[in-house]
Amino acid sequence: MKYTLLTLGCKVNRAEINTLESDLIGEGHEIVPLSESPDVCIVNTCTVTSKSDYQSRQLIRRALRTGARVVATGCYSELHAEDIREGISPDINIIPNSNKLHNIRHIYDISKSNTLFSSGARNRAFIKIQDGCNFRCSYCAIPSARGRSRSVIYKDIIDEINRASDSGLNEVVLTGIHIGLYGIDLKENYTLKGLIADILGNTSIPRIRLSSLEINEIDEELLGIIDNKRICPHLHLPLQSGKDDTLRRMGRHYKAIEFKEKMNIIRGRFPDISIGTDIIAGFPGETDEEFSETLNFVRSLDLSYMHVFPYSKRAGTRAAELPDHVDQSIKDLRAAELRTLSLEKSLNYRKRFIGSELDVIIENRLDDSKYSATSGNYIKINVLSDDLVPGELMHVTLTDANENENTGIPPHIHNV
């Protein structure tokens, strides 16, 4: 059969779709784009913002127009199943988030694959180690859609990483809704720190990347474990606001100064590490003064990039009931200011490495003389060459960095 797999949102969704793709290919099915009239289209939806809600609905409608049997799963369909049935089509098969892969395999008689397959567009494996979240940030609907934290058992994670390595992949990304909670639901005293140490000891994958962690989950023990050449020098640490009053309304469990102090500890130990963050602009009650304080606070941090989101009201969350919601035009202006600052910080960080060799994984061929690649410290580089292999792990010298792109050359260019 011909399947189309569509996904939105987080790396967890991507990990789930990658696993399902491997299962389908292992069974002899064909993965095709929507334009090639699939028999079945599976849409893994997202509800983190109102924009992702809209995108989820649009993908479902596009899938229906192909005449395929349409399956909707993921966070948007979990929270808005009736809206989909009544507003789009009652014929859509909605699969709950809980144990979604098992349920899809059962419905379509698909066996779990023992092999990870590398394709031209996939040069790393996203390994889901955990799902759900026990925290209740006031703006977030994901705990309602995903439930409480549930850890994938250690053996399955190791097996999947080894399958990735055996398939020729050179990087895995450990992902989850809240990976810092890994092991909290397991009987034995086993945590993310133990998992990383065991992955280092029981796999040979060259590059291991961590997805988002909370700042108060970073301690000396974890820093010691990730002080390893196989761990990508890259951390994503969501801040959300630089103002304590706003953080308190958000339900975040740290103060701004605590975030900065921990960042300084990390930067002191790993001077060249890439540290990114998330910021919400225009949270309910955020005054001009509070925003100004956040902007100045973020300016003081040694960040390599920022993901900026205008606050999006999510039904059923505590933040939706707060007073003093900020006008959309003001949210957009504040987000634009933060994004301008993010571009400045990103450029400053990337310029540090001009003339330096960086390890990269080659991704896609862009034209006859250029490939895209991502370095261990999360710099996107256009590598100038005409004969590279997607998925290859190699060193390149960063030769230029500007607002629009970064350029690098492989070792053999130096010898010409």
C-alpha cells in the first residue's frame, strides 16, 4: 500500500513518524507524498499554539482531498476530536495519543520493524525516550493531551540507538515531552543521567544530542556526564521570560537570576557550547516595563539562538483565565524585537567559529556545488563541494557567517 506520513510540531512527533515510517518500509509498503494519491494518510497533529491548530486542520483537509483513508493522531486531535468529526469529516479515524503507534500498527496489521532506514532527508534518528509531563505550566495544553510522564524502558532505547547505528546513521537525538523526568515513573532509581551514561557505554553511535531540558535539571553530575566528545555541545534551556513576576504567573519553577547563574556555570565549563532558549512574548499581564526587563535580561545572556513565540491562548489552561491579556498587535511587536535580538546573538555566536573546524553531518544536496549540514554545536552550514554523501560525519572549516547563511569547506578543498 501507499502511505503518506505528515507531522507537525515537536521532535517527539517526528520521532513517532520516523518509527512508523521504518515499520511501513520494513513491511514492504511505499511512503509517498500527498501528490501521489496515497491509500492511507496519517497526520500527526500539534496544538502548542493556535497556528499549529490551524496547520493541523489544513493538513487533515489536504489529506481528505486526495481520497485517501485519513488517520489523525497527536495533540490537536486528542483535544479536539469532536471539532474534527463535526467540522471536517466524521470519516476521519482519530487515534488517541496514548500508545498511538501500537494502535496504528494493530489497525493496519503492521509489525514493529527491527531496522531503521536512512533516507535522503533523514540523516539522524529521533529517539523517543519519554512521553508526557507532570508539570503544569499555566500556558501549556500539552499535559492534557499527552498525560503524565512515561519512560521508555532502557533496553528499547539502547536497541533503537544500535539499530540507528547499524543503519549507518551518525547521530541520534534523545527526545521527549520533558526528558528531564526520564525514569521518574520507573521502580528502580534510574534517571536521565544514568540513561546517558549507559548509552555512552552500550552504543557506538558517534553523536548524541539532547533535546530540551529545564534549567533546574542541570547539575554538576549531569555536566560531568555530558563532558564527552560523543555528546553534542548543544543545550536547549527554555527561559520563557526574564521577569520573575511573569515566571510566577507562568508556573515556572525558577527565578531569572537562577537561570543566569546556571547558564554562567555551563558556559564556564563549556565555553563554546551552543545554548538556545524559548521566550514567550506578551504573556497575560506582561506590561511594557516587564517586557523591557525581559528584553534587557535576555540581552545579558550568552545565547546562541532563541525560539520566540507570541503568547497563544490555549483553552483549558490557567493562563487562559488570567486577566489583562495583551493585544495581538503588541504581542507581535514584542516578538519581532526579540527575534531581532536573536538574530544578533546567533550571528555573534556563529562568527566565533570562522576559521575553525567543526564536525558536521551532511544532510541534503542543495545544488551542484553545495550541501546543507549541521554541526555538533547546532550551526547550519552550507558545505561547498560536489561529491559528498548525505549522512556522512566529517569536519569542515567554517569560512563565513552572515545573517542569511554560514559557509564551510571540507578538508580536501584545502589540498587543491
